[in-house]
Amino acid sequence: MVKNRDGLLRLFWPSTLARSTTPGVIVGWRNADLDLFVVTILEDVETKGVEMALRAGTLFRGSPFPIAQMMDLCGRKSMNVLGTFNHGDTLDNFSLGQIQVYKPSEQALPQVHYPSELPLSIQVVFYSPPNPAQLQYMSLDPIDLTLGNQKHTYNQPDVDDEIEAEDVQEKKRIAGLVNKLKFHTVVRHKPTQKELAFPTIVRQINCAFELDALLQKNTPFVGPRRKREMSVSEHIVESAQSLYTLAAWSVWTLFMTYVYPTLSYAFKLAIVLHRLVAEGLLQLLEIRLPFRRLSLPDTTGKSPDYLSLKDISACCQQVHLRLQQFSYYPIQYTLLRKRHGTWSSIAGTNSDYIRFYNSLWLVANDVIIGIALGSFINENADATSDFIADVLNKYTIDGLRDTIRWLMSYPGGLKLNTELAAFLGDLFLWVIENWSVSSRLLILPYLPKIVYVIGFSSFAGATMPIAIFSDLLSLMTVHIYSFYIASARIFNWQLSIIVSLFHLFRGKKRNVLRNRIDNCDYDLDQLLLGTILFTLLFFLLPTVIVFYLTFAVARMSIITLKATLDTCLACLNHFPLFALLLKIKDSKRLPGGVHFQLLESPQHSTAIKAPRSIAEQNEDEDNNEVEVAGDSEVEQTSIAYVKLSSTPLSVRQIFAQYFQLGGRIRKHYLSPKVVFRLLTGRFVPPLGRGEMYGMQYSVLPRERASMSDVWKGLFEERRDHVADAYGANGSIYNGSISVPPYFRGSGRR
């Protein structure tokens, strides 16, 4: 036990006792000499009887689980009698181990009485015990809605590009500076004993509700009370109820003995078969294809990885995500079922509960929206196919052809180089004509059937048609992507040559090895040739810029549309709907920390010297005076009343991953580096699919559970609750249930 000698008596008082005025015995934990935690008040019992019942374990009869688990979680070996409440007689010899608390009325605040010569200040902390049956609990740290801490998921580069590499290096540099600051702290506050004991007090608050119910249930066993025998009418009623219960129990026993095991076994076999098929499809979607990610010569970092089907297609990525979720559901449900094998106060699976049901709700909503969307598409398949064909022809073929022809003349009154504009325009028009013929032969005739396939895929969820449309958009705009790459490379090459020739006029050149500009002496013929080339390229530059800007704007528009579709997929797959409903319905299930509020405390007397009744004390308080027998002195003090409450998770914390994703998109496309790359014709890579889908995979394990794990989780018998809640040495790890390795955090996909 911690020895606190700071003169502050800290008393934790449950707010559920606000209206209690009946005399009783205070039961709780003595965390320190001056640090008391009240769990409940046992009424109409004697102090000695309660002490004997606590030592004998009478008050813990009928405990659903070993009481040692609860005591170990609360950091104490046993509970204690802390004092009396509203007793008519005060104790002659005051002791900190037996405090005296008085509450004259329901509206009054509890008052702790102690001798006036004792240098003691009092702090009463009110707390509201959370109901663990409703998954309420209090926590110093915000609840993590992801599987493991995935706050830095989006910081890892998915595309090996210079922008991503520099971003990672900058974050490492900042992290190193932060670590160095820890060694230069001017004032280091050494935590006090009471500060170190606060995590234990929070766990005691979480356990107070269950212990209060258990102690109150066993209160009749304390003392000489005897149970009254039943009357004849009560025996008749009990017999009738017993006959009805026997019949119902017989039917239920037959069902649970013969029908339920068969249905349960068949259902589990179906889950195992589904897991087997899902594993085969997942392996197919993760096969590395024989080509790498797109990489340009000016990129840095490691060599690009090989791509798989899920990295190329949004539809394959969505199927991969759904199969991962369905494969994780049996294991996740098995983990949630283990919470019934121990005390509900052990808050180890609350976040898993939120993730599990949030995922189920999102899948159900996705299917409902998909059924409505698929019915609409199938009923209007011809009109939808005609609309898609008109849009494709208007914007990707006819509109693009008209734009290029406009650029070949005098766009906006600009005088371009006629020969170069005609050459580039004819080249792009030739590609468009070939693409138009290919699309009319290979895509447009089958467009109605494709629309029907999209409509039927909607019955698997609204995310499927969105993913398929995203893939179709990428497929139908391949020629625009190729135009952007070609024009960007031409513009970048020409701009680089112009910059090098500009250095030639200054008598300098770029040192590639040292990455600097050095002086250089050029001959007359070199200067003359450089002047001719500079003049030629400079006057041809506006023509190249016009074509490059046109295709760059088209490419950025397509990227924006695809980012919008990916954002819709992210909302349908990962929207925190369940967490938002919990915040509205019961915010105590989403703890985000604790909050202390100082309450107004009235002035009152706390000095006692002689035994006096409660009626006399009430009369003295009404007259605003206190009589003290003998030659004792009266000291007027005030007790500090503090309210300890749980701070719910804020809306910004619930949508923290969306803010991170939004910041990642903004930094990728709107940063000065990206704008500079766009203006200089360097390739601007799209945000990787792993970055967009990283948030959706944050509620999934890093490694998939194997078939043996699924089989054991479904078919093995329920383990002992002690093994679920305790480690090998019999102690609870951080107050939570230990889980297998494949439950600890998720990786990037």
C-alpha cells in the first residue's frame, strides 16, 4: 500500500449514491492511507459483520467468475470496510481507516467528519460507474476504432516516386528532431504516487458496477436474518410455475440436444467451405503479374514492385476486400464470444465489437443500396447503354477530335507554329481514329450486355458497379493517358534543353556528378550552334505547351473523377456509421479520455469532539452554528468536490482516418512540388490504390487466419474463462484479453 503523507484525503464517491441517506457501512478499496475508493454502501448491517463477511467471502457468493480476477484487475487483494455512513453516533477514536460520512438530505453533498486538530484537507471525487453489460467503460486513452494503431498507414509510399520518397525522408527527419527534444527538457515533472495510481483507479471505476450489484445481492447473508417460509398459496403458485417450466424445459432440451447441434454443424461446415473458396480467390487476386509498376528515369527509391490483379483493377480490389472481410468474420465473432467467459468489466473486446457490427451494417447497407441501384439499371439497361455511349463519344472521341483540330489552327488567337501543330495534331488524330474504330468494334456492340452485368453485380453491393465503372473509365481513357505521357515527355525534354542552352549563354554548365552549376569556356562554334538551337526550341515551345496543357487538364479531370469514385467506395466500405450512432445513443461506449470538473462546495463544519446524534447536527446546521463539547475548538473548512466524467470521442476523432486521407490527397495533388512537376512536364503519378484502400483495410488483420485457426475457432469447445482473460502467469495484460497474433494490427494492401 502506498504511503501518502501530503495531508490530502481523496475520497472517490459513486454518484449512484446521490439520493441515499439510509445508514450503512461503506465498502471499497483503500488504495493508500489517504486515498479511499468507495464501491457501495451496505444498508442495515453492522460493521463487524461486514468485515467478517468480506474475510470469509460471504459477500461474493454466487459470483459468475472467480473474484480473484476482479481483484487482480483492480490492483487489490481484497476489499475493505472504509467507514460508516449516516450513523447516529460518532466514533470516539477517529481513524483514517474508518471514516465517518454524513449526508443530511438527498440534495446535500456527503460530508466527511474528522477532528479539528488533524491537519487534513478533503477532496471528494464523484464518479459515475459505467455499466459493463452495455459495453460502457472509462479509459484514459481514446478508443481505437482500427485494428491496431494505424495512424501512420498513409505515410508509407505506395508508388516509388520522388514525391513519396521525399515525404518519407521529411517525416523521418521530423521524428528524429522530436526524439532529440526529449533529451533537452528543462523541467522534468516527477509523477506523484497518486498520479501513478490513477490508471488503477480508472480500472476500479470500471469494475464498481458489477461489484456493487454482487455485494448488494449478498447483503441479506450478512447478519442474523432468516428467510421467511412460504405460505400455502405461494406453494401452489410455485408448483404451477414449476410444471410449466418443466414442460418448456423439456421441449427446449430436445431441441438443443438433437436439432441445434445438427444445424450448427452444417452452418459451420458451410463457413469452412466458404473460407476455402475465398482463400483460393484471394490467392488468385494476389498473384504477381509479369510487369512492374510504372517508373520513370527521374524517380528515386527502390525498384518498383510487381503488380497484381488487385493493384490494377478497382473491381478486383473490391472483391479482395469483401473476401477478406468475410474470411475474418468467423474469427472476429469467436473473439467477441470469448468476452462472455469472463467479467464484463474487462474491456478487451469493446473496439472489436464496434468494428464487427459497423462492418456488418456497412455490408448490409451496401447490399440494400446495390439492390435498388441494380433494379434501376436492369430496368433501364438500353437507355443507360445509349447514355454511356453518347458520353464516351462526346468527350473521349468527338470532343477530343474537335479540340485537337482547334489547336491546329489559331487557338484563342495564338500564333502557333503551323508545321509543328499540324504534325502533332495529325499524330494524335490518327491515334484517335484507330481508337474510335477499335472501340466501335470491340466495346460499343457489347455495351448493353456490359450494362446488364453491372446491374446484376449491383446485387452484391453498390460498391461493385462503382468499382466496375472506375475500371471502365480507366479503360476508355487509355488514349488520353498516352497523349498526356507523350506530350509531357516532349515538353519536359524541350524545357530541359532550353535551360541547358540558357546556361551556355552565361558561360556555365550543369555538373551532374556534383549536382551544381560550374563555369565553362565554350568555343565560338559551340556558342553559335547553341544560339541557333535555343532560338528554334524557344519559338516552338508555345506550340508544345498548348498541346501539353490540353492533355494535362484532361488527365487531371480523369484523375479527379476516379478519386471521387474511390472516395465513394471508401465511404461505403469504411464509414463509421455504428460509431456515430453510439455517440448519439450512448457516448459512454466511446471513451476519449477523462474530465475533471470542480463543483461548488458550501462551507460547513468538519470538527467533531463528542458523540452527537444526526438530528442534533441537522438542527445545528439549520441554525448555522455548531456546538462542541468540552474545551475543543471549532474549525470552519470547505471540502473540495470534484466530478470525474468520461469524455466521449469527438466527431473529428471518429473521422480521423478521413482527415488523414484528405490531407494525403491534398498533399499529393495540391502541394508546391506537384504543381512544379506539372508545370515542368514531369510525370505526376496518381495516388496509389493502396493509399486509397489503406483506410478500408485498417479494420482487418495484417495476416489472414489460416484454415486451422478457423476450424479451431468454430469447432473447439469453449475454453476456460481464466485462460481467455489471463496470461500464463495468471495476470491480466493491461486489463484486456490476450489475442492471437493475427488480431494485432493490420497491414497495407
